[in-house]
Amino acid sequence: MLAELVISILEEIVARRRQPQVIRVDNGPEYCSQAFVEWCEKTMFASFTSNQVSLCRMLISNDILDAYLFEDLEELRLPADEWMDNYNRNPPHSALGGLFPLAYIKSPESRRA
């Protein structure tokens, strides 16, 4: 059922705008379903799943969503902003050669990208 809803929304977007060459999705069941994969093949989409998207979803769930009870989205905003700021500034990232993001920005490698 979710795959059909996703397909319907994507078809509406394509009808209003232009068809993208690629869409990036996580490993959710709606994106791994046979219906979605067949629709992507039929419509010439190059669809793929991203382990990084799934990892990010898992980290956010573990660190925020599973740790607290929120009454509404407004209560979620501050912890989510703090989590994102911490994630983007503090831990070293393998995609940045093991550097902290701020150190990477100052490195010669960042100027080549």
C-alpha cells in the first residue's frame, strides 16, 4: 500500500515538473517493494537505495526519536537542531578522510572537491 502511495506522489510530481534522472531512497519497504522497483524500471528512473540515508535515519532514531517522548513537532525541533549541529561539527567522518568537518573545511583536500 505504501509503495502505491509513493508511486502516486512521484507521478504527480513528474506531471507538474520534469522527471528527474535519479531518485535517492532509503531501504524502507515501500522502496524495496516489487511494485516500486517495477515502476522505476518502467518509467526509466535510475533508482537506488543509499546505505548512508538508512544510517542517518537509524542514528536520528537511536539518538533522538527513541530517547524522548515529544508532544508535537515543535518540541522536536530544538533537539533535532542540536543533534544535527553536533553531528556535522564534532565527530570525525570517514567520508572526510577521518577528519572533523571543520578541520576538513580548512584542509587542502576540501578545495579540490
